Amino acid sequence: MTDAYSAAGVDIAAANRAKDLMAAAVRATHGPAVLAGMGAFGGCFDAGLALAGMNAPVLVASTDGVGTKT
């Protein structure tokens, strides 16, 4: 599969380097409600903790990428 990606112009090593470079900045935004870090399909966090004390909270979360059909 790697050869097919390379032939299509996809550089997996460059993508991995980019993720490594942004990881610290992403982690810096995490508060105590974050349950999972980078790499998952979607973010996981404790909504009870994140929304505690809010009046009529609304939560909108989305993960999207090329090929997503939702």
C-alpha cells in the first residue's frame, strides 16, 4: 500500500513529521476533561467535567477528512 500512496504523491514520512511537530502545541490546549490525545478518530473528553456549571450548554464535535461520507 505504501507504494500506491507514494505513486499518488502521498508522503507518509512527511505527514508523520508534521504530526510530531504539532503534538506539543495540541497537548498544550488539553485541560483536565481531555481523555484521549492525538491520533484517535475523534476527541474524547469528560463532558460532565467540561460542561459543569454551564447554563444550557450545546456541544458540537466533528472529525472530518478526505473520504468522510457523513
